[in-house]
Amino acid sequence: MLSVNLKKLRKQRKISQDKLARLADLPYNTLVKIESGKSNNPTFETLSKLADVFNISIDKLTGRERNNK
């Protein structure tokens, strides 16, 4: 779910993978692995940096956000 959400958010904002990596202060290869689903367990720090770029919670980024109805 993380890889799908991350790619969707990035494309909605029209940000390249390279630019997102720079904005999040992450190695480009790390971002590519996450988006491709090859990194199944990114660190909390990595998730936090990515969520901060999009100004969303880590739960929303990873698809764990619950809807309170």
C-alpha cells in the first residue's frame, strides 16, 4: 500500500522521483525501492520524512488511516 500511495501522491503533485528524494533528504535509490515495493520495511525516519513532504500523517501515507464514522 505504501508504494501505491507514495507514487499516487508524487504524481498528483507532479514531482519527479529525484525531486522527492531531494525534498525528503533521502537517497534516490531508497525512494525507488519504496515506490517499486522492493523495500517492505522502511525506517520510521524515512516514513516521517516522506510524510512531512506531503504534509500528511505516516498512517495516511502507509494506508493505515482509519475512517471514524
